[in-house]
Amino acid sequence: MKLKVEHDIFCTSIDYLETELSPSESNAEHLCFAEVVRKACTYYESGREGRNQLLKCRTYKQEDYQFLREMLFEAVFWSRSEEDRPSLEEGLSYDYTKHVLIDFGKRKGDIAVIAEIDGERAGAAFIRYWNDSENIRGYLSEDVPVLVIGVAEGFRNQGVGSALLKSLKNESIKNGILKISLCVTKTNVAYQLYKKQDFKIVEDIGDSYNMLWEAEDSLTLK
């Protein structure tokens, strides 16, 4: 609300600069400044409209498989600079990534959801069961599936991650899955999101936390 009020006051001030000041040489700089800020106000409005786009989540389809691979890549390499990032195929060929999505959808407990903004895929989240001999970061035990979540670069900071988590937890409950684990680096801003979504720290593993979500007895999600 404060931002909206400041925006309105700011633009009103610019209206004054444009209408009350004469286009004399002494006022040229003021009018030039007014035009710059007018463009900034327009940018603000367009950005606000963008944030009102339709965000929804749906269940995974087999044709989403390539996108799921891309979101796995984002989940693993999101923090790397462009210069330090491997290509998609190289990144998903490493020992710690190449097995993650093999035959996804064919194993019991494979669940994924896709987030869309105005019909365009914006992110994905999935869970999968692992075991002591084959697993990924965030693994706790064979009876708790591990979460992986990724948001496409152009759709971050728009509520996609929160929507994905809520949708995935709902789908998990529908399938009788009442616990989900994950691993998050301590410096990752997503840590605060996981806390808000009721994931609790169960292990401190150096630079990361293993976290666990457990469905409430009422099965009511926040």
C-alpha cells in the first residue's frame, strides 16, 4: 500500500513539472527529468500488471518430461554464473544428476506438478522415493520421498515456488504420502519459503539443512 501511495504522489509531482513549468532553457533539465520519471512510472504500472498474471498449477503429464529435466537443472545449478554453468545435457550427465529422473512416472510415489503463468510453464516440483544405495541430496529414509523444485529464470519472485509447494503437498496427501524431505543450502533464499511451508530442520549438514514436512492430522494445508 505504501508503494502505491508513493507512486501516486510521485507521478502527481511529475504532472506538475510537465504542466506548470514553461519549456524555457532554464527549465529544460527539469522537464527532461520529468520525462525520465514518467517512463519509470509507466514501467512500474506494467510491472504491476505482470504480477497479476494468472498463476496456476496442474499435475504432470508425460509431455512435460523435457521441462522437468530443465527444472531439475535449474534446481541444481541456479546459483552458478553463466560462465560457470554447464550445458543442460552436461549438467544432467553428472553422477549426482543422471539418475534423478530415469523412468520418472513409472515408480510408485513419483509425483510432479507444473506451474503455469498465462499458460506458459514457469516451474516444476516433484518427489521421488529413494533407498540407502541410490539417493539424492535430502534423502532421509526409504519411506520419505525427496523433493526437487525449480523455477524458470524469467518467472522467479512471482510466487511460483510457493504455489508449487502447496500444490505438490496436496497431490501427495491425495496419494497417501504424508511426509516429504528436502535439502537446502543455508544461504539459499528458498530456505525461508520452506519454513513458511512448514518444513522443519531435522539435520544440520555443514553448509545445508535437511528439512522435513509432515502433514497435519487434519490434512489441512495452509
